[in-house]
Amino acid sequence: MKQFGWVVVLLPLAACPPQPAAVATTPAAAAAVPGIDYTWKITGHVMLPSATIDERDAVSWNGREITVTKSTYASPFQGTCEQAGRVRRNRELEDVIVELSAPRSIATDYNLQSPVVEYRLTCRQRERPPLAMYVTTDRAMTCFSGVCYFLRR
């Protein structure tokens, strides 16, 4: 009799196949991931405890641009890379702030929102250092020489 009870329970479950989980590659999900392939303008900065330049030098970078395309990048810090690779990962802004020892006020002062998408661009020309950018919609942040620069498209 117990076997019949199991059959009754299993038959309704077998008749209803599981629904597929939502896939992150749907058009709506893909559109939600901020892109990086733009010309970005440096709009401000924050000095970190590890800064190797002074405030006057950091200010001199304001207004300059970083340009990223599918296969290249050009930055006033790293120079121009004609053959770049990239790695993308989703991050919580709070984790990035802690990792960089940055002030928490950057989130509100520069309108950065969690989650951020971290793009790490590497150049096949070994003399060029990698470029890391943390992107949220039309804003981004990159750090160099212990200074985090805020960017806007």
C-alpha cells in the first residue's frame, strides 16, 4: 500500500516538468550590463592612502579622456594598447571600496551604484600595464598610482 502512495505522489510531479531557470543572457539581462566601449572623461578623483602622487598631480588628470573599443584602449596612465584582451566580472561596490581602501563617500559623491561591473583590460604589448575599470551605467572609476579617478561617458 505504501508503494501506491509513492506512485500517487510521483505521478503528478512527473507530469509537470521543471520550468527552466531564467538565463542571464536574455536580451533584457544583457542590456542591463553596463558597457565599457566608449570615450570616458575624467571628472574628479579621490586620493587613497597608497597614493604615490600629490594632489596637484592628481588634479592635472581631470578633463582627460580614456577611450575603450572592442580591441583597444587609450589612457593617459597606461598609454595606447592596440591589441587588448578583457575579463569582466560583477562586483559589489562595497567590496571594491574595501579592496581599494577608498572612502565610502565615493558612492554618493560620484553617484556610483552597486553592483558594478569590473573590466580588466590587458595589453598584449607587455610594456603596457593593465587597465581596470569599475562601471555603473554611464559612470565609471579607475585607479592609478593610488588615486581613483571618476569617469563619465
